Amino acid sequence: MSDDAWLSCPSCGLKHRARPEGTCPRCGAPVHGTIVGTPDLPPPESLNAPSAPNATGRPSNYADFQKGTIASDREGVGFAILTGLIGAAVGGGIWAAVVLLTGYEVGWVAWGVGAVAGIGVRFGLGDADNGMLIGGGCAVFGFLLGKILIATLFTAGDVSELVQDEEYVTIAMMARMVDEGEIPADVGRFIRIDNEEEPSPEATVALEEYFQAAQVKSYELSTDERYELVKWYSGKMLGDLSLGTRLMLLFSFWDLLWFFLAVSTGAKVAVGGDED
């Protein structure tokens, strides 16, 4: 087939000259179509087609044609980023929902976030050299979004074991006493989980007295009341923590593994499983 032949892309319809790569300059799809024009006769009219060749052997509007091709490529990349981010957001949301409903960070769901992000990129970009980079980047976004949603929305789940911890129940009672005004706020702040300040000698004595009073009150609670108190306190502790602290508490070694698998899968899926 002559290099001067006009071809029509079966994927996007672009009329273009034959290329050594055998692919469309706009969408990258393989082109094995029928010749639709010759160097002496212009191809069918198209907004993206170059005009008939001039004396140099190139179309007279070749520069404008090249600019249009580059612009089309950029639009394709931008659309792929958009669809990849949408896929990543969907995957991250599903992961967070599974964790919130089950109370467990199911690893294969976190891994799947990368696959969904890669599918989104693949949908928007098709075959392209930079698909792996976009797919991996969108997978990073989806994984971090899912982790942030989990850290933000996660609440206290089963607290049955904590109900049996007398010290924890007593501290929970002290927190309720602070909340109800029975313990002054300037003393109660020392029982907060994020407090790093050392209490003064006077505050230490007061804390010991309030601890004993809270212990007596906790002994008077029924089993159901103890459960509700501990669940309330556990939720309050999580609510008092900053997002960064929550993320640190929820982070584990397994997250590194799921992160790596999600990103590598997102990059691979974005190019259709072809890493070459």
C-alpha cells in the first residue's frame, strides 16, 4: 500500500494518510481500511482531513491538519483522565461501603479499586502509550479516596470485648460525666485520647477522685447500659480524632500490599493487559 494513500479509520472515521505504524493518528486504532483517495484527488470532505497535496507532496493545509491531530490526542487523554477518575471514585466508594458494612478491610476489594480505575481509563483512551501512567495515577487516587472515606465514616462496631474491660468502662463513664458537666472541662480534658499534656498535681488528685466516683456509677449499670455506654464512648473517641490520626490508626502493612496491587493492576488494565 502506498504511503500517499488516504485511509479511513474504522474506529473514529478520521481520513488520514497511510502511516508506517498502521494506526490512526487520532485514536491509535489499527487501520486496515480501503483507500478512499489518491495524492491527485482529495479524499471525501472531513473536518479533520487534510487537503489535496501541493508541489511538496504534502497537503496544503498539512500544518493545520497536524495541529488538529495533536488537539484530538489531547482531548482523548483528558477524557481518559476523567473516566479514569470516575472509575477510581466508584471503586473507592465500593471499598469504603464494604468496610463500613462488614467492619473488615477486605483486601481483594481494595485491589479491585485499581482494576475499576484502569477500566475507566481504557474506556476513555483506548490504546495509547501513556495509558499505564494514567491508569496507575487514577488507581492511586481511588485507593486514597477509599481510605479517606473509611477513616472519615468508620464508627465503632462490636464492642463486646471492651464491655468486659472495667477500666475502659470507668473511663467511658468519666467521659459521660464530663459531657454532663459532673466533671469540670479543665480536668476532663486529660482523659481525651489525643491529650498529650501532663496534668498538674492538683488535677491528678481530682482525676483519681473522679475515677473512683465513675467506677461506682459504672458498677450500677446493667449489661445493656454498659454496652451502650462503651459504644457511645468509642464513637466519641473516633470523632475526636483528626483525619490524619484516624488514617494512621487504620494503616497497616497489608495496606502497602493492596496499594501496590491496585496501582499495578490499574496500569495494566488501562492498556488492555499489554505491558509492552
